[in-house]
Amino acid sequence: MNEEWRPATSRYAVDRNGTLGRVDRRYEGSVYLRPPGGGREWAVPPEELREPTPEELVQARLFATPVTAVEQ
């Protein structure tokens, strides 16, 4: 993990498997991530997280952006 970067709440992080998630909370030495757009959270030790690349952040924002309904 980059020494300057920390997995803070509401920021995105990538785990050791390359899975991108939004930091939901920290509890008892673990960081809990949730997939972009929602879903089941999972726990990861903070030392196994890294900062997402700019491309991964674009992907996260794509999945997290709500789509409005179109009336016909």
C-alpha cells in the first residue's frame, strides 16, 4: 500500500484480488468494502488494499451512477 494513501470511508480501494470497492467502514483491524453501485460488503486487512488507478475510478463511477427511468 502506498504510504501516502489510506483507505478512508467513502473512498474507493482495490483488494489483493483486484476487486474494486468503496470503503464502507473500518472495524477491529479490517476495512469493509462494498461494490460500486451497492451489494454485499466484504472485509479486507488494510495492508492488502491499494489505491485504485484512474481507469478503475472511471469504472467505479460508471457502476455507481444511477440511471433514471425514461417515460414513454
